[in-house]
Amino acid sequence: MENRVIVVHASGRLLDQLRGEASRVSRANKVDWWMERGDKGTHFCFEDAETKMAFASICENLAISYMEV
């Protein structure tokens, strides 16, 4: 089962920073992650809910608007 966070307001360097953060939290939790383009933004997909929540916390700390799916 996959867990997603959709980032709705990120591009350029901010999106690059989020990619790095997704990689870091996934590596720390020993799970895979991937990105997909969507109609409403970039989908960051994680293999478990704990990693998704860690990534959502990073988005909140960076004041990035997102939606959980």
C-alpha cells in the first residue's frame, strides 16, 4: 500500500529541496519513495505511513501547502 502527500505549491529549488528531504527520510526509514506528476501538483509517494508523516512534517516546517491522500 502506498501513502501519498501531494505538494501543491512547490517548484524550482524548493521542489529540489523536497526531493532531497524525501530521499533522506525514506533512507532513514529504509523504505522506497517515488514522485509522480498529477493534476493538482507533484505526488510524493512513500511505502509506509510513518515516512509519509515525517515528510508532511517537513512540508509544514517549510510552510509548504500540501494535501494528504
